[in-house]
Amino acid sequence: MRYTSTRDHQVSKTSKEAIKQGISEEGGLFVLPHLADQMLNIHELLDLDYETIAQRVLMILLPDFNTDSLKKAIHFAYHQHFSDDRITPVRSVGDFHVLELFHGPTSAFKDVGLQLLPRLMQLALDPDDRVMILAATSGDTGTAALQGFKDVAQTGITVFYPNHGVSPIQERQMLTVGSDNTRVFPIAGNFDQAQSAVKTLFTDTSFAARLQAEQVTLSAANSINIGRLIPQVVYYFAAYSQLVKAQAISMGDEVNFTVPTGNFGDVLAGYYAKSLGLPVHKLIAAANANSELADFLATGVYDRNRPFLKTVAPSMDIQISSNLERLLYYKSGEDSAYVAHLMQELETTGRYQVRPDVLTAIQADFAGGFAVDEEVADAIREVWHRDGYLLDPHTAVGYAVQQQYRAASGDNTPNVLLATASPYKFPRVVAKALQSHVPDDDFAAMQMLQQVSGVPIPPNLARLQQLRPQEKVVVAPTDMGQAIIGAAKEVFNDDQRVRSGNER
């Protein structure tokens, strides 16, 4: 079993090579062909804890990793870094279920992948490798990646985020990591510009040569790296197991998962789980007012030629859903030439339209919808007053779309809503949905929200106010390459630190 590229079927990589490289030479994403040939027996997972379920999933999807090494990496990632022993607990809320993905060190779902990716990266590296990890972020990826790779030997990490395009709490998290091997830059642009620039740098041979002069190579922390995506498959199986144990469903029953999504990675992990045998009826992809993805799932036309909107759910303010490329690969019959053609159309014209058979295949597994800011506030208010459960704005997008889908389809399949972040990462938005007068300061809003709701503030967020952020240095998207070169020179200057590192 070897990985290939969504854009070139002749590419052949081990899973270690795919994780180390991050993105294929021609710009495609690494995928495992014939995914549905590998099946997990869900009956055997019922009595297993999260770490053991993770071992079963990763042994299938990362076949060239040593079993004992995987076990140790998984234990290191999850044993003490999450506030709930279940890692991703399921709560029953009203007539649906919530899969809480925010119990990690940065209070967002990205922690599940980005606590494990650095461990997988270390297993993939040769002793003399020096790797600069790149991440473009709309908020949570950057924070989680910085925490995950902080002080990891042989690596540096450079994160770019849109200036004024993330929440103040997200920004403060990124600017207070403060490790020798971490660098953070706001850019004068939006997330799509940052992500496009990162992808371009991966295929820029002259830039690669400049890095090579520093004896450094690139890899990625975004879910374009298959090593970030695969750990997220685990919590779908873990959620199903919890539902069976709680007698909310019977073994073999189908469930729906509603997933707030911008870059399509979180919901694509659900498709991987379904392909591996999890009884999933529909994956409901929920977008905010940047509705390109929802419109695509309805029409087969992906068109980003429209205004970019800043919303109260900033981590989903994305117009190019990169991981959709992987789904197109599978749903086109693994036709990499066809996917390459679509991606070229997107780059040159800003749009593409898939064949009718591809759209039909996608709609067999996926539904979609979107929610504007007013609907997000209504969702937060409704679930709090009716069920006493506090949603962050991204999860509220999911709830609104979940309700739209139920009303339109009449589908009464048990539904699991993925809760992607703590409400305290966006305290002003959440508090404003519940109160008419909200402080301008996020930390004051946190205190107000706690007083109103009684929901504890996660300790990692509560202490942010006492941490001193680094000075912001805003760069243009065109200057990101130079910023990375400078970061590599600084990070890898102390060769002894890079080689030995702090294994935490």
C-alpha cells in the first residue's frame, strides 16, 4: 500500500514519505488508492479506549509505520494533553448528540491531529533531516500546530494567518507560544491568499533551492498533509462506539455527522471512516456565509468568483476548500488526470464543474448547507435556552445547517454534531447572542459569559491574559517566502538544539 497524488497516478510514496513531504511535487495531495478495500471491524472496537482505536485506524492508513512506534506516538499525543479521558467525548443534547473535539491544549478540534502529527513526523525523519513546517491558518490550525511542534527536534514551524481575520483569542494564542523553533506572521490578506501562497512555495523549485542552501526542506501542518488528516478519522469511530455503549444506537445502525467545515478536512475524515466500514448515512457539510462549498454540493459547480466575507465564524472564512480535491479523486474513480484538469480550471478561471456522475456519487454520501451570521446567533441562543448547552459560532453553523437538512429531507437518522471549538475562543460573539450589552474586551467578555452560563473557562484560555504576546510583523503574501527563509536561518542556526531538541 503506497500513497499516490490526486493529480498524478504515477507518484508512489510510502506513508512516511507522504507525511514528510506534505504535498506532491506537482501540487497534488497525497491519497491512498482503493481506500474502501481496507475495512475495520466495528464490533471489535466497542470495548476499546481511544488510544487503541487510534492504533487500529492508523495501522491501516499508515502501513509502513512500526506498530510499537505508532502505539508510543499515540500515547504521547493523547495521554496527558486532553482534559477528558475519552479525548473526544459525546454528549446528548436535546434530540441530537454533540461530539466535543475541544478538550485538547488549545481548545479546538485541530489538537486531535496536531498533537499526533509531530510524533509521526519524527518517526518519518532521517537523523540529519531539518524540516520547516508551514501552516496557513484561519485561526485554530496555527495555534494547535505551534503547540504541537513547539520544541520538537529537527523541526521549525512558520505560521501565517490573515491579519484581522482571526478572533482576538486565537491571535493571542499564536502570539504567545514563544518557542525557539516557532515563528508567526500575520499577512496583509485573507486565508485563501495565505494557503495559495503556501501551496505555490511547495512547488517552487527556486525557493526549494534557497532552502536547500540552508539544508532545510519543507513540510505542511495543514490538513493538506495526510498525517494531519488521518488522526481525525479516529474520532468518528470513537463517537460511534460511545453511542453504542450509551445505548443511543444499536451496533450497525447508521448515523449522520454534521460537520462545520471550511477547508473540508474534518468532514473528509468522516468519509474516510465511512469508507473503512463505519455505518454513516450522510455527512452534512456546514459552511458559513462563504457558501462556495455548500453550493458545490448542491450543483456540482465550484465557483470562488464572489466576494470574500468576514463572518462571526472566522475559522470557516475560506473560499477554496483544499481537501475537496481528495474527494474528487475518489469520486471520479481515482482519475488523477481529471482532478488535475479541474484544479487547473480553478486556478485559471476560479471555477469548475464536475461531471454528472461525479456529482451523483458525491451526493450519495454528502449533503450541504450554509448559515449566515444572524442564523448563527439564533442557533447559539436557541440551544442555550432550550438545552442549556453553549455552542461556539462554528458549531452553531453546524447546528443551523443540521436543522435545515432535517426540515428539508425528513431524515430522522440519529445525528452527531461535531463541536469544533470552545465557546470561550469567541467569547464576544457567544455572549452577544445571549446578552444585549457585551464588553469590547474579549477577556472581560469571557468573565461575563462564565457568569451568565456557569460554564468553566478552559485553563489554557484563562491564563492568556497574563501572557505577553510577541510583536506583530505583518507581511504581504508575496513576501512569505522571504519570511520563511529568515525563519529557517534563525531556527536552525543552533544546530545542537535542532538535533537534540526538547522531547517534552
